[in-house]
Amino acid sequence: MSERPFPLTFGLDTFGDLTSDNGRPSTHAQTIRDVVQQGVLAEQVGLDFFGVGEHHTDDFPMPAADVALAAIAARTSRIHVGSAVTVLSSDDPVRVFQRFSTLNAISNGRAEVVLGRGSSIESFPLFGYDLADYEELFEEKTDLFAEIMKGGPVSWSGRMRPALENQDIVPHLDAPLPVWIGVGGSPHSVLRAARHGFNLMLAIIGGQPARFAPFSQLFMQALAKLGKPRLPIGVHSPGHVAETDEQARDEFWPAYRDIIAKLGPSRGFPPPTFEFYEREVGPRGALYVGSPETVAVKIARNLPILNANRFDLKHGMPGMSQESLLRSIELFGTEAVPRAKELLATATSMPVG
Amino acid sequence: MVAEGEETKVAILGAGHVGRVIARLAADAGYRVDVATAHDPEEISLTLDVMAPGANARRPAEAVADANLVILAIPLHRFAALDPALLAGKVVIDMMNYWPEVNGTLAQFERGDIGSSERVAARLSSSRVVKTLNHLGYHQLDEEAAPAGDPGRRALGIAGDDPAALDLVRAFVDRIGFDPVLVGGLAAGRRLQPDGPVFGIPMRRADFERAMELIPA
């Protein structure tokens, strides 16, 4: 048995899911203000991290997540703020670094960046990228980002972006900027994270969480093989907390059903049935929907299996009311997380490494 | 064709989601399994060690040469780059899908009057092509595999025109954890495709046979 090598941390993620008010969809602008309010509340209820994921659609009007994060950073003092994820493939690594090093400056070292290939691909046509280059774009741009993160002048060349020669990239960091690679199922991405010494964030949005345990093993074995120290592993999964299991399930289901049915055809998801939903909400599924106790038990069961020390609840779904989201954040931060910590503390005899 | 009792050796082309899951199920079932991609085997060997212990990373030509069952677990858009000569004389499982909403359109598969596996078979004219493993997602295959006799065991439809090839594939499907159900010749495999009645839905044999209208509802 080994000690858990990193502190347990808990966060909330959002994709800027369109909120609603009194049954009516909010505007994009109101949704963005709602997200800022969610981030401020996340600090007040004791959470460690608030993440905003880049999206470009009417259901998720959040293309400039770093701007929203800066607003949250300006109104908070302790919570870390970061992406969930930054779609690096269709962005410029230099600009991503500049935006997040600026965020790190504004927040006094509370910024984190989670880089991903993006399971939603709407940014590709929007910015003129070819989906055929999906793999290569991410690979090259991650390599460049890693070069920039080393600090000092950057010399780099590749196929997907003009070369840089001895280029100073500002603003320089005066505090660490944790970098994670968000992985939805590609072992290549796991190995890439290990190679660059970036943390691993497992995006588990469907099916049995235990299925991802081999990804953690792969990450740790790859690090060991490279002679690198252990690095943090996080889990990002969707969910919703309410007073009772029944209330949480009822609040989450219609929004979940609608968005999966909408995205399904283009993403390869089957249309959801209630039976399917109940399985995902159950002990062996990927959704953390329920009372604080139910959600805490599920987190406490899965983190050791996944060798993870961080859990980020992706809260909300398009169409859910801001009121229910704020209540969920409060219950997650003040009840579910402390309870999960308690359960994990008594489970230290479980193997974690 | 393999003689009775001769060991089936499996070559899987593709190490993506489905390739890794099939590699693990086959290795767990005791098959000798080689996995090959277009890249250096070294690139996937650590991944296989962790995610499909027992499966070996090899180059395509080596993996296929030793195998009597080859599984195409590559995206369909990469199929055009595959040399049919590589697969000559082999029994080939086509688990690829033509699913334009997810993977984009491919002109040569666009006309829906014949199934994607029939087009694959037409190009692999020296191989015996069997369609199966395509109608469940990789995590369904991963999670639903169960020993023979398990009351919740899921069915996998099998379509093909060569009886000996069907026998080999039927035994393989059974041994990796699913109830093999023969749905007919390769043309009948159209009903296993993305718009068909069983795509993406794990079902027990009886439910599967009803959905496929192999038995009365």
C-alpha cells in the first residue's frame, strides 16, 4: 500500500450550459453572467477549482472561457480557475499560453489549463481547421505548448503552425501554471501527457468509471518508464446534486435526455432511454446525480479505483435553471465533498498506487 | 481453413477503442492475439501491456501472415489505404461501420443499395469476409462480455457467405463472451448497420432475434 501522493481536491466544471429562468431559456449573455455567479459561489462553498470548458454553440455559448474565468478570478481569492477543456487543436498554443499566463497573473497563481482535443468539434469549421488533421493538430500543438511551458525563448517548427525562432513569449509566469491533458479514451493522449509531464484528467461521461482504471495505470507506468515522478490524476464527470436522489434525478433527466438526443447523431451516442439513464445514475454508471450522500459515496468508491486525487463535477445541462444549479453547487461543496473526504479518509487501506 | 482443433490465431488491424477492447477480450479468452497499426509497434506496446495484457504489438504483414482470423478494427475511411493483397486467403471480420453523421461521408459507401461490408468484400475479393462485432459500441463490448450460459449474455449478429468462415467466427464470438446469431449472408448484414434495429442496443439472444425478425415478435 502506498500513501495517496497528492492532496484530494474537488472542483466544478461547466461548459457554459445555457441556463433557464422560470422555465424560459436565458440569453447567452445571461448564461455567461450565471457562470460567473456559479464560480463565485463555488469558492464560497469551499471548492478548490472552478473550470469552464470552451464551446461554440447555442446550447453552450462559451467560446471565450478564459474571459469568464478572469471575471471569477477578480471576485475570488482562493479558488483555482481553469479550462475544462481548452480545445488546443483549433487554437494557437502561443495565444493559449498568453491568455492563461495572464489569468495566472490576475489570480495570483490560481490558474490551471486543461488541454484537450475536444469531443465537440464545432471549433474546427469555425476557425478553418480540417477534421482530417484532428490527431496531428493536437499532437503538434501540445508539443509547442510544452516548449513554451519550459520558459525562456522558444524555437520550434512544425507543419500546423508557422515556426518560432528564439521567441520570447510573454507574460512570463511568476507562479506555477498546472497543465492537464484531458483524455476521453485515447491512450495516445495519456502517453503524451506523461511524456510532457502534464497531469492527467480523465473525462468519464458514460459507462462504468472502472473502465478507465487502465488509463491511470498506463499513465503511471509511462511516467515510471520515463523516469518521471508520479503526477496528479483527475476525474471529470457530469452530475447534479439535490436534497434527495429523486429530486436530483428528476431535475437532471429532461435536460440530459434532450442534449444527448440532440448531440447523439453527430457524436455516436444512442438516444437515451430512462433505463439507460438509471444505469448511468446507479453505482456503476458515470453520472453523479443524487443526494449529497449518494454522490459522495460514488466519488469515494471511484477515486481509489482510478488512482485519482481530484474530482471535478461537470454540473448543469442546457436548460436547467440557475436556481437549481446554485443549490446543487451549495450541496456539493458543503455536504457531498466533506462527506466524500470523510469516506476516503477511512478508506486509506485501499490500494491507491 | 483451420483444421479441427488447430489453434485460431487472431490479428487485429487497428488499436483504437474497438481494437483494444477486442484484443483484450480475445487475449482473455486464450487466443494468441497480434495487434497492428500503420505505426511502429513500439508505439502501442506499452498501451497493449496495460490495456490488453497478452496481446502483442506487431507490424501488419507479420501479424496477418501468422493469423487465420483477421479483424478490421480501423475506421472505414482508412480502409482505402489497406492493401487487399495483405489479406488474401484470410477469414476477415469486418467490424467497420459507415456512419456519415459521425465520421463524415465517403463517396464509395454513399449509395445505400448495398451494405458497407458487401463493398468491403468486393474490394477484398481474395478474402472471406464476415460481418460482426460492428453493432455494439466499444464500451458495450467491453462491459457486456459474459460467459456462455449467463442469462444476461448479449447476442452478436453474424453475416457472411462462406460456411467455414462463419463457423470460425461463430466460435470466436462465443469464446470472447457473446451469443453468436447467424443473421444470413453478407447482404443480410445490412440490418446490423447504423440505421438497423439492433445498432447500439445490447440485447439478449431472444430479443435480438425478435428485433431482427428472425423469429416472430
